[in-house]
Amino acid sequence: DTGVSQDPRHKITKRGQNVTFRCDPISEHNRLYWYRQTLGQGPEFLTYFQNEAQLEKSRLLSDRFSAERPKGSFSTLEIQRTEQGDSAMYLCASSLAAAGGIGEQFFGPGTRLTVL
Amino acid sequence: QKEVEQDPGPLSVPEGAIVSLNCTYSNSAFQYFMWYRQYSRKGPELLMYTYSSGNKEDGRFTAQVDKSSKYISLFIRDSQPSDSATYLCAMLRGGSQGNLIFGKGTKLSVKP
């Protein structure tokens, strides 16, 4: 399967714990995006990378959230001191975009986080 | 007011019906318009992508964009039970690097 993969698919944690999610994009894609989706809502943009550089962060990405994309390949999203309001589906997407172009974003299956 | 408004439904139609899904938006900077389909517990998948006003057709799906009214539509002809999913509209500002703005999604059920 050459699509976007995410791990784990489900995570249950207690309030105050730290969690880390991983996303493996489609191999030739240079852009990687993180979105959050709560029940009954559309995905909301969190942050995006072009290669290894984090170029944009939403104001939704509080200082408890950190994302990395070392070497411009896979990415991790860490949430520190989780809160119940962090419960959501965390979606990763990747695209291949040349300078000035817009590439189709391919989404992974998501990681469903439940904070108890 | 949200930048993108979409009626969440749910919408239930019989098999074979024509389905009309709509979104309105308030930001005239949006230049790219997309429709995604999302099955339960899956990530969204892109159905249609349009840049300008007008119609775009792909098989049973037709996307319409009316920039003057800030209104986009997705029509599904000869709907099938396998079309049952949540349909999300998404938009992108001109010059944006990919920060998609999504509607809430409309949940569609096609009954056999």
C-alpha cells in the first residue's frame, strides 16, 4: 500500500499524559499536513511542512502541541499534558506541489485520540 | 460567521435519486474549491477539484462553482448505496500553500 499511513490508529490516554502520533506520507510527496477533526465537524488545519521545514502553524496549535518532520520524510505530532478537549481524530495528509502550485492532498486514515 | 457553511444533514435519498450538496462561503479570496468524501472512520478522499466558476463533470459527479454568489454545489446522479458517506466541501485561498478550510460535512445515506 503506497498511501499515507498513520500510527497508532487509536489511542486512549489519561488526562495529563503525553502522546505521540506518527505519519508516513506518500514517498515522493514534499508537503505534509496535520489536521484535527472532532465529531460532526470538518477537519481543521493545524500545521504543515514543506520537506523538513515547518512553514505554517494554526492558532489551534497551542504550546502543548509540537510537530516535527526530520529529514523531510515521516512526521510526528506530540501532545503534552493532554486535556479532554484534545479528544479528536488527528489526520495527516501529504501532497506533491511544485513552487507556486497546489497539489492534491491525500489523507491518511487518522489517529483517533480519546483522553479520559 | 464561519468562513465556510455547510448543512450537516443528515440527508436520506432512495437509490437512483439525484443528490444536491451545497456550501456557501464568505471569503472572496477563496479560489480553489474541492469536494471530499469521507466514509465512517476513514480519512477524506478527494472527489472533485475546481479552480474557476462553472461546471466540472466526472462520471456521475458534477461540481458547480458560482463565485459571484459565493456558492458551490456537488451533484450526484443515479446515486448508489455505496455513495453513503459524509461529503465535505473544502476551499483554498489564492496564494495559500495548502491550508484547506473545510465545511462541517453533509452526511448522506442512499437507501436501496
